[in-house]
Amino acid sequence: MIINQGLFYKSKIQLFFLENMLVFLFGYDFLIKILVSYKDLVLLYNYIIVFKVLLVAITVSCLQKVKKRKQLYLPLLGLVSAYVISQLSAINHINTDEVLFNGYYFLSSIVSIIFLIFYYNFEDVEIINKQVKRFLWFIIISSLFIFIGYLFDTSLLKTYFRTNRRFGYQGLLLYHSESGYIYFLALNLMYIYFKKHKNYINGLLLFIIFCSSFLVGTKKTFFLCVIFSIYFIVDNIKKINLKQIGLFSLALIAFFKIYSNTLQKQFSLFYNIYKEDGFWSSFSSYRNVLFEINFIPYLNDLTFVNLFFGSESLNNNRVELELFDTFLFFGVTGIICYILIFKQLYKLKGLVIFYIISSLILAALFSGNLLSSVNVMLLLIVTLKYIKINKYEKKQHSDSNIIL
């Protein structure tokens, strides 16, 4: 169903802004990456959230007449209340660094929920399709830059571009903690578009995104790529013929041949950690150690406020495992609130939606930086809406066969 655009947009500028919202979101991050790399303006990291709050505020102002998802008011109020109570309870001993970090983390956590309240019932097929297409082109360009970074060992394009501590290239993306989630969502969006418009160009674009994601170099990206591969095989198992099996086998052999050195580097690193410190240290990148050092002592000194509303010192106790970090910052209240939020997302219904949300949650249980990532959460919301609205999109709706 296509809603009358005049209901939402007062001007062509608002329309242009909505269509390119995701490009602005990720493009701004790349600009910051350039400035930090070449001007060493590390302080800019602290103000990225200001732009993202502004971006969501402008988007919300463009969608004022959309029916709001009132069921999300309660969890939003719960998170705000938990934050206020935990911070006020520590007002006598909290330092400036903690105040700044907590404020950044809090804004990063709630801005996507505010966006969801307004965007949940947004059903303009044309706008959502354009948002997705333009994001996919951004990711395709980023993927090409990943290959360039890999071939020429370009520092700016590395996953750990500030430290060079590990192998990996993430192109135009800024944060290595987000890359796995973003590429997983991009893979699924490109695959859904490919299923809708099957041709060699879209198939090639899907293959480019898939291959480049293995060069990101994080375990989270590998893990989510494997999940996507399983979903891809299951989704096509009944349609595959002998010719396709042969082509797939050749592509797989070529893939492992090209990436043999890369994969060997990656797995040798993880294997060395496994030999020295055990499976869980290798699997979790030492987050199990952070759990013992930071979280266990925190539990031993737990107060009523900390239990139900969170701590004022997340930065000192952070484990980088999503469930524990959410509990550390928002307490039991936060866990309940996020259950209610994801319950609303699951209500969009559909096996693909269930698979995408569940895969991200599973990955976040062993890593982190999902709920507090504005980029990932906004992209997830748009992805789910894209899947939902395209189920009801009529065939006569104008749409090109190639992503443009």
C-alpha cells in the first residue's frame, strides 16, 4: 500500500532527506573516519551522537502525521527512568568522565527507540525502497573499498584503522563492533532484492557483498556470514539443480582459494589464543576474562538501585556481552524494557523477520554493541519494514530490475 506522500512531506527537501537517511547516517561516519585518520581529531568520536540525534529528530519531524506505536512508550519511559534513577543515586561520587560516557551510551540506546515509535507504522513503499537501495549502493561501494584496502594495505580502510592490531578491512564503515551486524543486514537486504529481481548483475552484487564481508576480519562477521549461508542453502535447497550445484561448488573452491591466506591468518590467531588461554577466551576474544574481572565483583557489591536500575560506572565494569552490559547500565528494568521492544519487532511477523532478529540477538549474546548502536538499530528497523511492506507491494508498483 502506498500512502499519499502529501500526508507526510511538506517539501522536496524533506522527501530527499527521508530517501537518503541511511546514506547520511553512514556517510557521516566515513567523514569522521577520514578526519580521525588524517587529522587525529579523536575528540570527534564524542560528538558523533549529536549528529545522529539530530538526524533522527529531523526524520521524526518529517513523520509527525504517521500513527505512533504507543506500545513503545512504556519501555522508552522505563529506560529513561532507570537512567535518571541510577545517575541521581550516584550524584555525590560520579566523575565527569563517567557522566559523559553514560550520557553518550544512554542517548545511543534510546534514540533508535524514538525512531521506531514513529517509523513502526510508516508504510510508504516507494520511500522505504529508496532508503534500502541507496544504502545497498553505499555498502557495495564500501565492499569495493574493502578489496582496495586488502590489495593495497590501505590504513584508512582497515577494520582496526587506529591501532592496526589485527587483520581486517571494513571499507567506509567506522566501528569494527558494528561491521558484522551491518554486513549481515546488507547481505539479507541484497538477497531479498535479488530474489525479487533475479538477474546476473544483482547476483554479482550479492556475491561482492558476501565475499567482502569475510575480509572484515571479526569473528562476529564470520559467525553471521555462516548463519546467512545456512539460511541461503535452506531457502534454495528445493530449487537447486545439478548445474547450479556445479557452479556453486566452483565458486566455493575459488572463494577458498582466493581467501586461503586470509582465512589462515585469522584462524591461526584464534587458534593461538585457544592453545594459550582456552576455547572461551578464543571464542569471546577474552570477554570471559572481562566477565570474571568486572562483572563478578560488581555482583558481589550489588545494591537495590544497581539491581533494578543499573550502575553509574558502566565504563569501568563493561563486559561487551550485550545481556550483561544492558543489565549493568539499565538493571532488571532495562532487560524487561528491551524484551517489550523486541516483542513489538517480532509482531511484524514472518519467518525472515524472525530469522534476522534472532540471528542478531544470538550474535549479540557473545559480543555486544547492538542495542547501543544507532547505525545498527536504525538499519535493523528499516530492514524489517522493507521486508514487511514488500510482502504487500503490488506488481504494478514501479521498480527497476537493477538497484538504482
